Amino acid sequence: MGAGGKIPNPNEQMDLHVSEIHDIAGKAAMTFCFLWLFYRFEQDGGVLMGLRHPWEHGGGHDDHGHGHGVKFTKADIGEIPEPEEEEH
């Protein structure tokens, strides 16, 4: 039934053959995954270890160039806001 009447012996070592391209692709994928895992651990390791909360991302919001302090005016509903001209 399925095994051709022969019951496989669990103590016998199976001889698996994998083509070279699949072997190389598997090793490359495994390397990429581990490198990504280590990179993410470097970024979020404190959160994963329970040393800090995810919303405590450290550092202040001094000047990141996000347009803080720029005022916008909106002409009408649905219009894109335009930055105001600075008066010197």
C-alpha cells in the first residue's frame, strides 16, 4: 500500500539528492534571511528583549526637515494646502 509492500525502516539513512542550483539558492535564501534577522534585531532588539517599549524610539525631534514651523493655508475643501510665504 503506497510503499509497494515494503515497510520503510526508520533506522536506514535516506539518500537525498538535491541539484546544485537548488542547493545554492537555498543557501543564499538562508543567508539573506539571517542577515535580515540580525539587521532587524539591531534596530528593534530592545523591544524584542522587553528592555523598552515600541513607542520609545529614542532621540528628540529637533530638526529632521519635516517642515516643522511651516504654516499652510487651504483655499477650499478638497484643495491641496499651500505653504505660506515667509515675511522677513
